[in-house]
Amino acid sequence: MDFSLSEDQSMFVASCERLVRERCAFEPRRAVAVSAADVAPPLWREFAGLGLTALAVPEEAGGLGRPLIDGVLVAQSLGRGWLLEPFVDCALAAASALAGLPASAARDAALGTMAAGASIVVPLIEARVAAGTVRGTAPHAGYADAVLFANGSRLCLLSLQDAERRAWRQFDGTAAAEIACSLEGEVVLAEGAAAAAAWAAARDAARLGRIAEGVGLARTVLDLTAEYLRTRRQFGQPIGRFQALAHRMADLAIRHEQAQSLAWAAAMKLDAADGARALDAAQVMLHRALRAIGQEAIQLHGGIGMTDELSISHYVKRLLAIEIELGDVDTALARFAAAA
Amino acid sequence: MDLNFTADELAFAAEVRAFVRQALPAEIRDAVLAGEHTPAQYISRWQKILHGRGWGAPTWPREWGGPGWDPVRQHLFDEECMLAGAPRQLPFGLRMVGPVLMKFGTPEQQHRFLPRIPSAEDWWCQGYSEPGAGSDLAALSTRAVRKGDRYLVNGQKTWTTLGQHADWIFCLVRTDTEAKKQEGISFLLIDMKSKGVTVRPIVLLDGAREVNEVFLDDVEVPVENLVGAENQGWTIAKYLLEHERTGIANVGINKRELARARRLARECTRNGRPLAEDPLYAARLAEVEIELMALDVLNLRVLAAARDRGSPGPMASMLKIKGSEIYQRVSELILEARGRDALPCHADAQARSGWAQDGAAAFYLNLRKVTIYGGSNEIQRNIIAKHVLDL
């Protein structure tokens, strides 16, 4: 049992932290969050330069072939700076799905360009296929080059070059789009059990990555709130000295540690017999943590926490969107309970 | 990063499991697994069995007759014992005065007292809290005045757990009334058979007789029973509290009791169906299990830090808070599973154990203590706020 990071992991985490520090200050991030939703965010090239887009791509396909826990650590580090790039959906989810498939020209080509940061592929989770067209909504679909989707029992890759798109921003600033695209260029990557397994890998990696992103951003929110409690003075002293506030911060810190613990555990257990249950547990715990941290961060900041001007309000919105993107927490809890 | 135990660690756990299964007497196991209070003689008996195997002091170094296990192995040992239904080993000698004597005791004190702890020859109790000094421990007022080669001790200790069985009590006493309150305290070992020591039980809300008041009236204590230097007691007290906090997560006990709740939920019915199938109950059970899973991993993280860096640090306060809260929530689940069956007071069980009434209500009520003792959860939050969050 070992909780220390390997040399590779430390290196990835350090470069992500540097990127966040140097390029993801609040104002530049906010500029991205209000920019056109059909233009790829500017840092994606830098992600590629750091090898982040190649993380989950197998070595034989031009990637780094790192285990999912590395992706989780990276998502957590990137999450600290308000992640607006499709790291989770493309570099973790889509790449994990393709990585599990046997080598083929289409799969290898897609993975190769993804690893290089030259193309963005995202899963279209709730795709509707009818009359030779696939429709659906997904984060980052406004500028994605291709989507991965389940067409019956087949796993398909489809270029979005000629797609109709309606791109918008979610309330938290994340770009999303509704797309409609002819199936003419559809490439079938896998069928039957292989397709189901690859699709499950995409969904699991997406959930895990989003959970990790939430753990990272919640850390930032906690740090900012603690800093505020140390500096904001009322009644002649820093308000963090008041036990009524300090104890609530302590509870939030505990919740955060719990969520982080289960995120890591889920990443390492995903292939085990109880892997699905560990992932559900991680989602439930994250949900509880994000609700508490988001709500309390605003309350502990007081009125200033309500303002658009302060970073806190934007980060809290992203925490809320992560909860929603992860899907219904009651369903996860019921699944966890039923699998006891 | 690797969350799995090593093959060696798993083999170790299997060895412990096999031993406990074979060595733990059935009547002790059955009482523990039924959630009954463990009578004092069961605790001593099990302690002697472990001592016979060389495992009487699982947290001690080899130098003092311990097995020299690292924190991960200590955790695995505890978990295997708890899951199998073994009584909890008493912490007062093993986790409190033992480590204090190893660090601060004279060679004479070490050789006199340490060997008698794992063998269950000496039963220790803790003389810390006083009526006027609870969370604010340094406010204690029990007075020790040196008269030649003895101290004359006067005062009152309280909440003395299982003091009615104790041979010895380690006490914080005030030896300097002029100094700052933390600086006038000393650490004394007092023979419970001394003249002037009176133990009076405090009956708790569940009928339990596990805590006592200890009155000290002109008790004469030889100066060789002073541990460390005079007025060094606060340093020793803090060292002791740090040791008390390792193993505080109670992961093993929580797993055992959650399994009991789950078992009861399958056996009990609600509205004509097994309670376990009630979606609201199942959801609450699931929430607690998820909390426990998180505690388990968090505990391993703290253990790994303790193994690699030598100290669990202030994160241990998180373990205390969650471990105790989960324990209480499990007791609620058990109480609710029992429904009206929790109402009768089992006087016969009380007569049998000589300790407490039995049943889910008693269990629930008794466990109110866990968020109070060992540094109340509010004190733990103060520690987190100060030492983790720098507030």
C-alpha cells in the first residue's frame, strides 16, 4: 500500500500545476468561458505539448499508455484551475474507449491524431439515431472533430466535418453543442460485446475524470475560502477565529478528503469485481462534498460570494455543473445499495 | 500509488484471521458479535490469549516485547480481530501509559511496569479529566505536594473508564500553583490500593457502569512514581494524546457493526417485507457504507503517512470525527432495525455481564459517548481549523 506518487505521476502533476498557475488565473479563464462556444479553447495545444492528450493513448498508437489513475491525478490538478478544455471527455473518455479496442486503421488513426492534440473526439452519450442521422448533445461538441457514439450494438466514430451544430455555453461557462450529423461517414469500430465494453470504458473514464476534476476545483474553493476567513476581519478579528465558522470549514475539509479518497480508490479498483460499486460510491461522496463546499463557500464569504466579480461564484457554478453532468446521484446511490 | 496491500501484508492478515478464529473463545465472540458489553474478565482473558501468542502489545516495538509491526500491520491486526468478534484491547496501558513510559520513564519504571501491561497483570486507568477540567484539561486542580520522598495528593478525577477494575492510575496533578497553568503539571503513577483512593461508579444513561469518579484524599505517592521531570506533565500529556489518536478511526469495529446492521435488516421486517428491501432504509445504509469506505481509505492514507513520516499528524482528528460519527449512525440503523424490540430492558443480560443492560437502545445510547471522549469532536474541529486550515 503506497499513496506516494510515482516519478511520472509527480511530473505530470507538477506540469499541470504550473500550467494552472501560469495560464489559468481567474480573469483569463473567465474570458474563455464567455468566448464563442464553437472555437476550441486556447490551451488545448499546450495540453498536447505536455503530453496530456497522449496520456491514455496506448504506446503502440503513439501515446503514453498511462493507467487511469494518472489521468485522474491530472484531471484533479487541471480541475484546480477551472478546466474548460475537453481533457476529461476526449483525452480520458474517448481515448479509453478506443484504447481498449483491437488495432485497426480507423482506431489507430483516431488515437494518433488525438494523442498529438490534432483532433478532438468526444463521446455523444445520449445519441439518437434516426433516418440516417445521429443527433445529440455533448460538452465540447461545438468544436469537436468527431464523436464516438453507440448505434444499436455498434460503437461508431463519426467525423463532424459536415455536421449541423448549435453551440452554446452551459451556466458554468463550459462549451457544449447540439449536433445533427449524417451517418454517411460513419466508421464502425466495434460490435457486440467489444463495443459494449469500449462504451462502458468511455463512460467510466468520463465519470471518474469528472469526479477528479470536481475534487481538484473543490480544493481551490476551499483554499480561497480559508484564505478569506484568515483575512476578512469583523468584530476586531479575522472571522476564521469564530468557532461557528471554523468548525464548518473543518467539516468541509473532511468531506473533501473523503471525496478525494474515494476518487482515488475508484480509479484503482475500476477493473476489480467491485469496481462499478466503488465508482458509484465515489460519485455519491463527491456529490455530498460538492454541495456542501459550494453552498458553504458562498455563505462563508457572505455577500461578496454572491457576486459575479469574484472567482468563487464561477467556481461554485462549475462544481454544480459537474454534479449535474455526472448524472442523478439517487440513481448511483440506489445502484450501490442494490449491489450490496 | 497503489492502494492494494502487498502479498506479505495479505499473508499477515490471513495469519491473524486464522489465529483469532481458532483462539477466540466462542462465548466471548458471541457476546461481542451480539453487541453486548464485554465483561472485564472477557477483556483480560483475550488479552492473555494474545499475550501467549506474542501479540499482546500490537503497537509496541520489539524492544519492549511488542511484535514491532508498522502502522499498516497494526491496522490489519485490529481489523481482523474486530471483524472476528474479539473484544477491544484496553488502551490505557497499551496505547497510553506504555508509550509514555517508553519515552519518559526511568529504566526502573520501564522494567517495573511495562512487562505487566501486555500480560494483563496490571490493569491501568486514566486520571486526566476532573469535574472542572474537561476539554480544558490544563485547568486541572488535583494537587500534589512533595513531602520528603513522597507526594501528598488531594483532588478528584472523573470519567475514569473501568477504574473499578484498575490496579494503577496514571494521573495529571498540579505540582506548581504559581506557574502558567500548563507549566505546573506533573505525571504521577498511583497504586489504586493506596490509602485515600476511593472509586465511586457513575451509572450512565444506558445502565452501564464503565466510568467512575476517583477521589484522592491525602494519598501518599512515592516520588519514584513521578514520570519525567516535575512540571513536565503537560508535554507528556500531549504526547500521550497523540498516541491515543492512532487507531482512532475504528474502521474494524465500524465494519463489524455495519455488517450487524445489514444482518438485522435482512432478518427484521417492515410492512411485511424484509427491512433490507425498504428503499429508504437501504439508501441510508448505503450512505453509511459509503462514508465508511471513505474513512477506510482516508485511514490508510494517514497510516501510510505515519509509517513513512513517523506521525499521523492533525489528519488524525478527521479520523476521530468520522469514525465516531459513523459508529453512531450505525447504532441508529441497528436501533431502527430492531423497532419496538428495542424497548424492553434486559435485566438478565445486565446480571450476566455485571455491566450493562443489553439491546439496541443501550447500544445507541452508550455510543453517544464516542463523539465526546478522546478529545470531543468539537476539540478535533478546533485542531483541524488551526493545524490543517491555518485559521
